[in-house]
Amino acid sequence: MRLGLALGYWGRGPDPRHVPLAQEAERLGYHSVWTAESWGSDVFTPLTWIAARTSTIRLGTAVAQMAARSPTTTAMHALTLDHLSGGRVLLGLGLSGPQVVEGWYGRPFPKSPLTATREYVDVVRQVLRGQAPVELDGRFHSHPYRGPDGTGLGKALKPITHPLRAELPILLGAEGPKNIAQTTRIADGWLPLYWSPNRPEVYETSLAEAPEGFLVAPMAQVRVCDDVAEGLLPVKTMLGFYIGGMGHAARNFHADLMARMGYEEQARRIQRLFLEGRREEAVLAVPDAFADEISLVGPRERIAERLESWRKGPVTDLLALAPDQESLRVLAELNT
């Protein structure tokens, strides 16, 4: 099982720890470093900044939101950074949800998310292969555009810049069972939001037809500390925000996922508290057991024992949301 460093997205401003953490991860032999985006900092600019200050560590987006860019724009970002970094890019894509797509990007959330995702990946792959002009008679991502409000003058084009790697790895952030199953067919890997090594049955059917070499790269908060309950607080804060705030009361993919993992009653309570403005109560309502099984928190010996269960399953890459260099170092030592 390879290790990656997940940095997420910025809060109010740039995090001065990100470059030093990436450099330390590279020194420790981590395979990859990953950035993210929501509705603030973008995913590619910080990754480019890190690329200029490292030399070997792979550079992943977890995730680049599809609604933020047309598929050709995303492919341009990926092929550009891949050239500048010497072939280190791992392109993670995600559809996000209706609240962000319509509220932030001002675009309709696709009525057929699986079709929209499949077309998006198709266009990106065509650009990265650079073999012919991009053409797709699609429902969401037609190239050239042939909609009724167009001029009809669009011309199929292929990239001027020759892509460095025609088969640059594409991973998808997917949560629903059908979306995960499709990911095994159209992508090179999957970026789970929550992964519990104790509940393989949650994803077993969806991953049944995954090909050999398919990447499974979940994120997990990693924190070396003496007090487990205190160490779980950042995990619970994250869960409270995602389950309670990252979605509408009637449609929240994160809450639905927690429900499928055996915590339906608690997920709905967290959601209700958060939407009522009782955010602290929502965080405290996150069960310690759930926060614990999707993270690696506690003394070194406890993390070492629990790490074994992560290595026994289909996980190929553990992406550590690590707040400090000591936690990075300990995880690297335990994973040797």
C-alpha cells in the first residue's frame, strides 16, 4: 500500500504548512501529494506551486470539480502541468453535488450524472491521447457544440501541444454504488471519500469488476496523539460539515453514504442539527465509532495495529490528511 499526502483546499487563505509538508512527504518516500477545491482556492494552482518545489512525488487532484471547467479545459490543465512536472500528474475528477454546482458554478446539475461523468472522461481522454480532433455526439459535452443557441461554426480540434502521456491516470471521486461501478469501467482509479476497512461489504459489489491495477485511494485523517477522543475532534468537525452542510436536506450524497455505512439515524440527526444552525451540536452528534473507523488516530502503537486492516483490503494508496510532519513520519515508518 502506497502513501499519499492529502492537503485539501485552503481555508481563509494559503496554508504556509503545505509546501513544507509536501517536501517532507517526498523525503519520506510518499508516492503522491493531493490538493482539492470547493468554492475558494482552485485545485491546480497550489499543485503547480508544489510541483515547482518538489522533484519526484506524484501530483494529484482530489478532486478537480467537473462543473468548474469544460472537459477540454481540464485536459489542458492536466497536460500542461504534466509537462512542467515531468509526468507526475494524477487527474482526480468529481461531479460534486447540486448545491455547489448550481449555487457556486451557476450551472444545472446533470439529470443523468453517470452519463455526464462518462462523457466528461471521454473528452478528457481524447485530448490527452491527442490522436485526432475531439468529437463527441453527447448529451452534456458535445464536441463540436451543436446546440440550438450555437452558430454552427464549431470545428473539431485536437490539442496543439502534444500531451506528454497519452494514458495519464484518471481517478474519479464517486459515492453512489452505480457511480463507483461505472468508475471501474471508465477510469484508472477511485477516490473514496470515506473508507472503513471494517465494512468491505459496503463497496464489494461496486468493485466486483474492477480490472487488475485499478487504484483505490481513500483519504483518512492521520494524527499521532495520546488522547484518541481529542484526536478525533477534527475528524468529527469535517464529518459534521460534509454530512450536515455539503448538500441539501433532500439530496446530500455524503449523508447518504454515511447511512449506507450503518449510521443512517445518526446521519439524519447530524444533517438536521446543522441545517438548524446548531453546528456545534452537529459535530458532537458524529459518533466517535464512525469517525474512528475511517481515520488513523491515537498513539503510535494503536495506529500500527489498525493500519494492518487497511493493508488487507483493496486499498492501493492511503491518502493521509496529516496535520503535522511527525504524523507523516510515523505513518511512513509503520508502512515499511
